[in-house]
Amino acid sequence: MIDSDHAGRDSGQVLGHLANRIPVHDGLAMALGRGIPVPDTFIYGMAPANGRLSPKDRAVVLAAIAHGMNIVSGLHEYLGDDAEISAAAQSHGVSIRDVRRPRPVKDMRLFDGSVANVTALRIAVLGTDCAIGKRTTATVLAGILNAHDIRTVVVGTGQTGLMQGASYGIALDAVPPQYCCGELERAIVAASVNERPDVILIEGQGALSHPAFCTSAFILRGSQPHAVILQHAPRRPHRCDFPKMPMPEPRDEIALIETFSDTRVIGLTINHEHMTDGDISSAILAYQSELGIPVTDALSRPAIELAEMVLSAFPNLRAAPAMAMV
């Protein structure tokens, strides 16, 4: 783990969890200088707004290749097409995986409505902004549902989810708009056919109301979700990277989602950045009263509250033996 802003700390604690004994290093040289075996893969996990590799980071990637590491990148700029980087990779016998690289256009498919034949309950986890915790909430919800014998699969829609191991999905923002709904539909149908899940969770991107993102619209159209869970950060004053663009109120985002798509928002989840535990409790009570739907925090409150959010909206899922006792 390399992050110069948090060098010397435990990565688990940086992320707000328990210590995991995975240290954060200032740079690649420091990390490898600890005498640990050279990892087989270097994951470039940065997500710059322009989707491109900076000159400083280029040097880090080349150094990783020189140490014999395979490269995984989520940039819009495909490192496998970069003459210098691809030549270095070939010279050192390592691979480059550009996670955001879509399949060839000739192999892409248009939306054909086959998602309607998917019997699994489809829930999209959307948000009021980007980088707000949609993927985290989807991951926690999938974990608790699977733990209670409700077979659940997450379909990723961005490069980070794919790098973190989503078995199904695509980086939607790298797909030509004409094919976005069809390619997402393909992933959902594949998850249904191969896994036979009870629930399919679709990771959201950006926000439907955010003018800098169009992916939420494709997610709603392509997945045709039975329900939506909305993620919101009450103390975030403005959209990420847009200081003159105030955050929307959840009620407005909910109204937009339910107007745009034939679905319903069944719950709100809180991103607790800049909030105390008391702040979280107050926000949960206030939003529940205002919106009339369940509200929880996926990280600071019991995960079973997320499961109950789904079960209260779709009680037929309680047929699973383990959940019948909840």
C-alpha cells in the first residue's frame, strides 16, 4: 500500500477499521526496502479526473515493471497502448491489464430487454454524489445477505469494483453510450445464468442529478431495477471536485430517480464523513421521519439493518431458513 499522505500508518486504521497490519508506505522504494518478497502485481488505484497517468506516477509504474511486477490499471489511458510502458513490460516479461478497456465494438451488444427475464431481485445502489460509498454499501449488503443464505451477487460498473474482484460487470464510463445499457444487461444476465442468485446488486456511479455523470441513467435503464438504495453524505457541502455545486437533498434525488425510472427507493444509507456517532443517530432519525423509509449507516451500524431494509420491502426473501429467524 503506497500513499505518501498516510505513510507510516496501518491501512486498516486509515480506512476507519481495525488495524490489519498492512502498512502504508511513502513510495515504492520504501515498500520494497522492507525486505518483503516483491509482489507479483502493482495495482494503480488512482482515479484522476482526467483519467490519465501523471509524469510522476509514470515513473512509479515503470519502476514496478522493472521489479518484475504485473500492472493493473483503471485509467482511461490504456497503459498497454503506451509505447514506453508496453516496451518495458515486454522487456521484463510482465503483463498489463487495463481494467477500463471495453470489449471491441464489434462484440458489444445493444439493450434487447432480456434483463426482464432475470428472476433475481435487482437493486441498484445509487448516490447523491460520486465517491460517496455506493460500492462499500453494496459490498456490505451482499455480505450480510449471503451470510443469511440469500444468494447475492454484485455487478460492478466501475474500474475500482472490477479491481476489487467483482466477477461480473463493466466500466460503464469507457463504453460508447449506445452500448452502455446493453453491456450492463449482458453482465446482469450472465450473473443470473451462472450464479442463480436471489438478489443482484448493481453498483451505482456518480449521481443521476450530477451534470458531470451520465452513468446513473444507463444503470437505471440497463438494469431495470426493482428497487434502489440511495447513499448520501449529510455533512458534504458540495459535490466532489465541484465546490460551486451544492449537494442535493435526498428527497430531491429520490423524486428524480422515481420519476426517471419505474422503480422505488426503499432505503437511505449514510456516509458518515465529518460526523460523530451522535450526528449519525440524529441524521438517521431525521431522515426516517422526513422520507418515511428505513435509514442506516453501512459501516457504523449493524449490517443486519441493511438486510432488514431489503427484507421489509421484499418480505418473500424471508423464505430463506436463516433469515426466517431474524
